[in-house]
Amino acid sequence: MSKAHRGKGLQDQATRGRGTCPVCKRESVKVLYELEAGGNKVKVCKTCKAAIAHGKKTVS
């Protein structure tokens, strides 16, 4: 199968879904995963999402 449409969902987002993760403060990473923190929705990177799910980090 062709891989022509890979990442098509990111094309319409600002800066192709990249930004600064509020948890680990890394820049230019894909921040695609929404989590709730204090009633607000925060978008975090993939590694922070996994670390929060396993209890190793918290959203501040």
C-alpha cells in the first residue's frame, strides 16, 4: 500500500503540530496529545503522555 497520506492530519494544524511541550519544556516536538490539568486541556508530547500515564511525571 502507498504511504502518500501519512501525516495528512497534521497539515492543517499550525506549524504542523509542533511546539513546546509544557511538561518537559522541549521545543519543536509534536504536541498532539490532550490531557486535562486542573480543568484545562493541555497538549503534551508523546513521551510525556506515556510518563504521565505511568505516574512518572505530573502535569503542572
